[in-house]
Amino acid sequence: MKELLAKFQQLSEREKVLVIVAGIFVVVFFFYFVVWAPMNDALATQRKNIQTKQTDLVWIKQNANRAVQLRAGSGASASFSGSLPQAVNQTASRVNIAISRMQPQGEELKVWVDQAPFNDVLSWLQSLEARGIRIINVDLAEADSPGMVKVRSLQLGKS
């Protein structure tokens, strides 16, 4: 470090000013490209994510009331007697839902759907309840497209 300071002291006044100005530019560019630009890009990305999440929240709030109404409107239904897989396939085909997998578990049935419109899934669940099929557990996840959901796990049983 002393050697650099000694070389700096040997420079003429004009060269010293030039070195100082160049050093300031290097520090400013370093700060911009290493600190400011990445932080600014991350902030823009987070703002975009917030906007997307807010749009999703509005959509979910609009459709949550419909889900509650469908659940309340189903009321007490007759008990189901018949083939659970067959009834599930029939009701799913009526609302154009493609079932990816079904797994019987005694008197219960587990169902998975890769991707389906949220409103169609609600209609499907309502038609299952209207037939007397009990919905034990539902695990839904947001799909890649707006308005689409994945049924990660739907556990059904006979009433």
C-alpha cells in the first residue's frame, strides 16, 4: 500500500486529479453494477409478484362465496349405494374433468386430477354430494393457468 501511495505522490497534479476522478468513476460503476442494479431488478420482480398475487386473491375471494353457496345448497342428501368409482367417473365426465388417478381404500376412494377449471371442480363436487357421496377431504392447488386448479387429493366416501 505504501508503494502505491509513493507512486501516487510522484505523479503530477494533473495526473493525480485524473487518477482520483477515474477512481471515483470505478467506485460508482462498481456500486451500480454490484449493488444498485441487482437490488432494483429484485424489487421490480417482487412488485410483479405482488400484483399477480393480488389478482389471484381477488379471483379467489370472488369464487369463495360460490363455493360456500354450493356447499350450503347441497343440504342433506340421500345415502349413496352403488359403485363409488363408477359414480365418480360419470359425474366427472359430465363436467369434462379428466381424472388422472383413482385409488380405492375400503369404502372410500381417493381421486387425483392434474388440471381442471375451478368452477367445473365446484360443480363436480356439488354433483357428487347431490348423489349422496360424502367429501371427506379435498386438497386443491393453483395450476399454471388462471382459473385452473389441481386436485392433489380428493377423498370420497359413501354417506
